[in-house]
Amino acid sequence: MAAEGILVRVLGDYGPFSAMGKSIGYQVTIGDASFLVDCGSPLFQHIGGHGLKSVKGLIMTHCHDDHKRWFTDLSLFYMYAPDIAHKLNVLTSEAINSGLMVSSGPALNQSLSPDSKTVIDLDYVDYVNFQPIGPRALYRIVRQETGAGSWALVVVDAQGNIVDHEHAKIIINRKNGAPRLLLRDPDYCEWVEPEQFYPFSSQFFYEQNQNVYHDPTGFTIEAFNAPVWHGVPSIGLKFSTAHESLVFSSDTVNDTELWQVLHTEKRQQCLSDCTRTEFDSSSVIYGDINNFIERIWSKERYQDALVTFKDATVIHDIATRKSVVHTDYRRLKHTELSKEHTILTHSPDKMTSEWPLTTSGKSYFIRGKSANEVVGNKLFPLDAAVYHKQDGRYFVGYKNRNGDTTVYENDGILNLGGEWNWEKGTGLFNVDLYEDINGRYYPKLAEDDVSCYVERKDGEVEQVTYSKEGSVGTVIEDLRGKLVNSG
């Protein structure tokens, strides 16, 4: 029977420099199948050991620590938990899996024998069952023995044949010694870095098999790279059922004007690291690969990027001002995203947004083309006029021309007045603000109020007022579902 509906639980949506310290992680459940998307948030706190045993796999979008912070702990848990009989299933691309192997080595490569008497050597594959999603590259850099104990780096094709220096080169950076592949594209007749230049759909650089995960219950998970622009090897994810499509865009700079430049701009090679003769005749060059790249993206990648989010609910990372590796809130109008079908995540500790803005602990249910927040056993639309995060608290605002709070815009960034007058900018509209407590809405208390909201064990919320004589609590009505935008 085909699975219906997609449940998304936000385990963490804060970045690496957040005071909240929860980092990034999601749990996606379709029918009886549950997957983790990234593991930067404290999984054992949110899900617990018992819950983690029922997860079918971990899907990794990239290797930044705020997305993989608990990877080695999770690997060790699956290895040593007495009632788990299988390894950790990891679904990701080949490039990201290679990064996980390197970064996890110090934690996983040695342990003690079962009797604790011997230090034993282990390998990544002893802990992890790697299942690729996304296609395999047809060209790659490998280490090849040349005899007498020596070796060399060479570029090989899918059949293992060495590719000559007229069609492929290895650029080794002097800063970190990392080799990167430079390939001559046969259509453009230009030198490109193929991992950045080609989308996964390219049959010149990638195998035709996209390694889509097909779950027995009737849904699929596929990886894409076309709109993902983050620096390190990264993938986005698409979960598809018969009626739903959910996309995790991954950390990225989503900006169609930038993308246009990336695929149209012809760059001149800067041969400061070698002469033209040396470049033309060499298979291995020490220098900066960016001095040799003649075009960043192909038109094919650009066209694929434009249609990736079509007809999907999108979980998309966001930033404010001068983030070179995330989408700038001011540039959302220059994306292919729609406010009606996008939930913003990975946001700063303090942010105001007209687009739905999530926070850790929230859950959403996608049915058809609609995404609603799950609150208890009810579903609610994301219909507020403004969403606001600050100091670990979360607020929503509904438009009211007589509302006490003004939403301001300053250089494309929204705020609620903030702490400094220069931050305000131009007033846009007024709202009534409500504090969101586990998806339920209560009138925002004044800053100088001597009371606060307290959630009881039975789920009711009290407004507790303090005085010298003690405290008094009054149960407050949840207004979720009763508020509308006006004025």
C-alpha cells in the first residue's frame, strides 16, 4: 500500500554559532518508515535510544559539523547497543560519504576487543552500511602504484582507464594539499571543475543510475545537486509519495541572479601558478584551481536548478546579511521559492520573517500540496503575517492596524523595533503578537510584566503572576485557530 502524507519533525534548526546549541536535524516519517536528515542536533535527547533503534537510516546532506555533530556517537551506538543487530544505514552521495570516513576516523578507527584486553583496529565499514543516493561520477582521482613502493595520483574514467592531460588535470592546493579535478568539457571546450559544473542529470560526468532510494511502502528519496551551492560537497533531498513532494534544499545560496552569472560568465585563466606550456603539458599542477576554471556552472545545471522546487513543499535554510554560504532573506524574491510552500529553517537566533519560520521542536504534516503544523492531534495552517524568533522564544504576529507592535523593514531585513532606533527603518504594518508555546498561541506579555507563562504537566498553560506575597497562576486560553489577519 502506498504511503500517504509526510511528517517532518524539526529536531534542530539553529546554526553552528547559536547560543541555543541545537544545530541541525530533522526526522521524516512516511507511514511506518522513519529517517533522520542530518544529525547535528542532540538526537539522544530528542528521540532517545529506543526511538533511534526504529530509524531506517540517516541521510546526510553535507559534512559541516552543525549537520553531523552526532555522527560518530550514532555510529558507536549502533555498533555497541546490545539489541541492535545491524549497522547504521547511511544514505548520501559518494563525495559526502568520503568526507564522513575521513572526519570520523579518530573516533571510529580503534576500539577495545570484546574482552577489553586488546586495542583493535576497525574500519568505517564496520560501523556503517553506506547506501549511495545520487549518481556515481564517471571520472575520478585515484592513487595508483607506480612500482618500487611509489605511487601517483591519476584521473581515471568509469572503466579504470587513465585520462590524459589534454582532457583532465589534478590541481593540488598548496594550502591544504587537497587534490581537485579539472576537466575539459567537450561542448564548451572549456576547463571546468566537474563536481560544480554538472548537475546529477549530466550523462557526461555522472552515471545514468541516479541511485534513487525506493521504499517498499511506496515512496522514494532522491538526491539532487543543481541548486545546492554551499562550497563543500552537498546534496539536497526530495521525498516523494504518490501525492506529496517534500524538498530539503540543504545549506545553499539560492539566488537566480547569481545562478545566471555562474552559468553565463566566461572566466579568463590566470596562469600565475604555471606557464601556458606547463599547464598544457601537465597532468598534476600545484596551485589554486580557481585560476584555471573557465566557467563555474553549465547551462544544464542552471536549468535543472530552476525547476527543482516545482510543486514541492520546501524546507529551506535562511540567513540575514552577509552570509556567503546561505540564502539571504533579502534575496528571497530572487529565488524560485514560493512563500505559500516554503518553511524557512537554519535561521539566526534572532529573526523576523513574513515567510513561515520554523524552530526546534515543531512538526509539520504535508498532505498533497499543503503543509500544516501538528499541534497535539490537530493540524493548523501557517497563516500568521509575521514570525519572530528571539532568545530561544518564538512569536507570531497577526495584522491589526491598531496592533501594539510595528513590523519594520531596514535594507530588506524585518524587525520588531529591536533595541536600537537605527534598526527600525520603515514601518510596514502593525500586528498583535502572540507567544508560541509548543504550537499554541498566547497574547505576548509586556516586557515589564511581573508574570510569565508556565506550561503545566497536563499541557495547560498558566499565566503566573509574582508578588512579594507569592505567585498566582491563571489558566490561559489557547488562541490558535481563532486568529485572523485584519487591517
